[in-house]
Amino acid sequence: MASSGGAVPFWRAAGMTYVRYSNICASLVRQCLKEPYRSESLSREKVHFSVSKWVDGKPEKPVIESLIVALVSLD
């Protein structure tokens, strides 16, 4: 049973989701690493996914997309 007046996590109080908070933390940790670990970890921020459109109940050829996530800059 959840209480209505209890303490909330600070990321929730700041209006963030946990996924957003954890992505910001991971980005900050990656930026603090020394080379060559930094460049290796920054290359892992790139996300690949495929998108398939469905026509008449059948999938068309999937298209591979890339997304580079840049959340926080320390500059």
C-alpha cells in the first residue's frame, strides 16, 4: 500500500522519468572517462533500429535507421 505523503525520488520531483535520469547519468560517466575508454564508450551511444511498413497485412523490406543520442553537454 503506497502512502500519499511519502518522499519521492529526486528525479521524479524534478519532473523526469527514470529512463531520462539514467541516460543523463550514463552520459556524464562516459564523458568523465579517460582515453581510450571514452571513445569506446561514446561509440556505444549510437542506437540502430529497423523500421518496417506494413501494407495489406505484410511487412515491406525493413529500413535500418541510426540515432545518436546526445543528452548532456558539460561545456
